[in-house]
Amino acid sequence: LSCTTRTSTSGPARHVVLDRTETLVATGSADRTARVFDTRRGLVCTHNFKHDGVVTVVAFGSSSRSLTLATACETFAVTLWDLHTKAKVAVIAEHVAGVSDLVFADDVLITASHDETIGFWNRDDGSPARARINAREQIEAIAVLQKGKYCRFATAGSDGLVKTWTVSSSSSSPSG
């Protein structure tokens, strides 16, 4: 067993995630930052993104043309960051309660919130990719089960149930 330690924040870390290539780690922190570390260089911090509130959840999204970090903070806003340019791409301020989880399905960011909705946003500009779903419960976690023409995902929420949902890339009414 070996352990490499780096100071990632000046306050408690709230969330950590590994990208699909296993070369980048992102953290969300109570010190109002999201940081990205390069695992190939011994956890060297490569990005430091400041926010207006505690960063509660982070997620990586990638394609052949871009690498994106999505962050959510206690202000209910979701921010998309381009990791190649280190630029803020978009701020999504549509949720009215805490965003509890973020996950990418191809070029779409799916957000889960305590406002009882599931949102779908274009990764490139943060615009709505489809109508939001009224989940009728506070959503705590979300996981993509299948990507493609039909996206299947699971949610876990305040009612204690795990639900699966299927949405078509061309339809605005999901089945659940």
C-alpha cells in the first residue's frame, strides 16, 4: 500500500471524481473551489476554479474535441468549464434547490436536484437539451446505465426508491 498526499483545499473536500482516462482527478471543496489534479505528475494541481459558494459535486465530460468539468455549488448554480482553455463555458442557474449530482451522457449533462427535477443541458453551451423531468421527489444521486439514441439512467431519491428512466434524444417525454 502506498499513498500520495497533496493539499487539495483550504477547507473540507466535498466531492472527488476521476475522469474516464484515469489521468485527472477533480475535487469540489468547502473553500469555494474546484481543483483538477494530474495523476501522471503526482497529483499536481493543473486547474483552480473559484465559485460563489461551497462546491458540492463535480463531474468530467469528454469527447474527441473537448474536455469539460461540470461543477455545482450551494448557490444551486451549475458551471461548465473547458479544461483545455480553462475558461468558464456557461452557468446554468435553473435549479431552485441544491444540485445533488451531475453526470454526462455523451454531449449532455444530466443534473439531479433537491427541487425534484432532473435537467438535461448541452455540454458545449449549457443550453437546455430537452425538457426537465419532474421526478416528484428530491433526487440524491444519478447514474447513466446506457448512452446513445436512448439514454437510460437510474436515480435514487428521498422516497428511498431507485428508479430507472429512459429518454430519447428526440423526445421530450421520458418513461419512468
